Amino acid sequence: MTLSDPALRLASASPRRRELLASIGIATEVVPVDIDETPHAGESAVDYVSRLARDKALTGAAGCALPTLGSDTAVVLDGAILGKPRDRGHACEMLGTLSGRWHAVMTAVAVTGPQGLLQACVTTRVAMRSIDAAEIAAYWATGEPVDKAGGYAIQGRAAMFVERIEGSHSAVVGLPLYETAQLLQRQGLALWADGADAVS
């Protein structure tokens, strides 16, 4: 294999997850999947993101010999899952609610491969400073919050709103790299080999 050959199928359209995997030397074959992301009645946030990560990985793995990774991220405040904003008003409402408070970001990752389906879920605590309405409106105008859980991107301009985090920064971006690397190694990916080739 060469450095450009994929070692992993990524069942996600997220450019952030692809970039995070590339940052640790993993070339991916990107195959977005379409699954129902509606939370089940009474489903906890941990169970929700874990189920979506698992479903994405299993759906993406169909007909493929490569290990396949699925992941999902949720912003959680007072037990409620804050998804992607429906519109400007919804985004402004979510950011206003997060302003001046701690919240949790839960990211689950699932990887199929020779060892079956392996999973991990990481929770990171994030403290937002107080954000006024003018800042929220200006942030929405950048276009950055449109497809982001909780209506913000920690790797973008919203970094100026984040006072403190406790846990994995990469998990808030979209993929917990420490835990992901462990799962990939357990599935046979040689992370330190040229091309990160999979071993049988």
C-alpha cells in the first residue's frame, strides 16, 4: 500500500473526522451513510450517540473488507441533547442557553473489523463564557454553526467563547483520537507503519 491507499472506511460525511484521522496518519475511504438520527423515547444521551455510532459503522461496513468507523457527537445540557440547529433562531437559542454555563459533549466511536464491533464513548465538559446577543448573531452570520451539534465549532471561531474544557479536545471537534487509536490498533491497523496498513 501507499500513503494514499485507504486503511479505513469512514462512515461519515464529516470533513472534521476525516481531517482528525489524517492527522494521525490514517488514510480513509469516505462513505457517508444515511440513518435515522431521531432519539428514541427515554434514550439517554450516552445510549443515543453510542447507538448512532454503531449503526453508522455497521451500515458503512456492508460489502467492505476494510475496518469501518462510525461516530456521533452530541452536545448535552441538563440531560437534554442539543442537536444541529434547524435555523438561525434555533442556533441563537442554543448558544444563549449554553452561555455562561458548563455543558457536556459526548462523542461515541465504533469500529468494525476482525475483532467484531468495538466501541468507546467519551464525555468532555466544556465551560462557555457569557456570550451576548450581538456576538451570537455575528457568529451565526459566519455560517459556521449551521451543521454543528449545539450550534458551535470549537475548532473555529467559537473557540473564543470556550473558557475551559475538561477532557478530550479532539472529541469535541468530532473524534476522540486517543480512544480511536486504541480501537483501530485492536482491529489490526498498524498505526506506525507507512500507510497505516491493516494486518490480518
